[in-house]
Amino acid sequence: MGIDPGWGSSAFAVVVTQFQDGEVQVLEARQWEKVDFNEVLKEVSTIVTKYGPTKIYIDGSNPSFIKSLKLELNKDTEYEKAIEYYNRTKCDWRLNNYHKYYNCNHCSTLLLS
């Protein structure tokens, strides 16, 4: 699942994909123009519940949306501390089974393993 919260005049977008039978299949793709923050948060939460993605990639330029989504999904909102830890220790964050975000070049990943 990928989420681009948009910035300024950009649209808010969500796409859910799966890899099956050697192909990437788009299960759902949505876009909102000038959307209300709380409205889209509920919509994204519904999409997460519907598909149960194993990974969610979120553009890291909107940390308030990331924290709000984590709260909505009952996840730890202190993802910035995890980013600092992984950057400081140079630990491979993908090996950890704990729910967290990782920020790299304005892209955050929520691992829902």
C-alpha cells in the first residue's frame, strides 16, 4: 500500500497492490482533491482494514498524517525515535518484526508484520 498525502495543491492518493501469478495487480487506487484531513484519515483507515496490507509506504513530508494514522491504527506514534535509532546504529530495520516507520529521502514505511 502506498500513500501520498499530497502537499499544497497536490492531490491525496492511495494505491493498494498485490503480487500474484507473476503480476502486480492494483486492488484499489483512490485520489482526493482538497480533502478534509479527518475525512481522508477515516477513508485510509477503512482501506487498511479492508485489505490488511503487510507494508504501507507513506511520503514522509507530512508527519502529522503519519502520526494520526498510527493513532487511528492503534500503533506506536514514536516512529521518529525509531528512525533516529536505526540511523545511529546503522541497524537493518527490515529485520525487526516491530511496527515502525523508517524515513529515507522523504519516504516513510510502516511495517505491519
